[in-house]
Amino acid sequence: MIKVLLAVVVVAVVGIGTALVQENKTFNSQSAPDVEFVWTTPTTGSSVHHYVAQILVNEQDTLFFDPVMSPSIMLPVTYGNKYRIRVAGVDAANIQGPLSMWSLPFAPELAPPGF
């Protein structure tokens, strides 16, 4: 498994926490990988009940995920496409904090790097 770390900031309803988006790629010789986007919870502000996540594909199409109950999301990706993610925390009163900045782009390769 290959891991790529992308830094973003997840903002809780009150307060800001630094987070990382981590992509765990599992390669199959014939199909595109599944990518798990993983982030850490904010360390300040109100407690996060769940997250909303947006994944931008090729700088054009946005996929929306709500609610995301854990700080990760698994997504099957397609070779040749470029993906970015941003997330926001939502508290138990259903108040959403601001969305993080978009992550750096991730584009799956046909084979794991270095092979």
C-alpha cells in the first residue's frame, strides 16, 4: 500500500484544527485503485458529530458526501482523472464549520510508482 499525505485544515464549528488527508491506494493490475481519503479531527472547537466531504474530479465535477461518520472516506477512482478533497466538521446541533481548502491534486497511475 502506498500512502500520499496532503495537508488541509479542518475547521470545527468553533476553533480550527490542522488535519492531514491521506490517500491509501490499493493497486490491482487491471482496475483503478480504491482510494481512502483520511483526515484527523480538529483539536479545538466544539466536538465533531460528523463531516461533510466534497471531492472534486478533474476540476469540474464535485461529488458530495453527507454525512460522513468517521474521518475517512473510500472512493473508487479512475485512471487519468485528478481528485481533490475538502471537508468540514458538523457538530451535534447540525451546525457546520467552514470547509477546508482543497487538497493538492491526486491522480492514480497505471502502476505503483517505482515498479
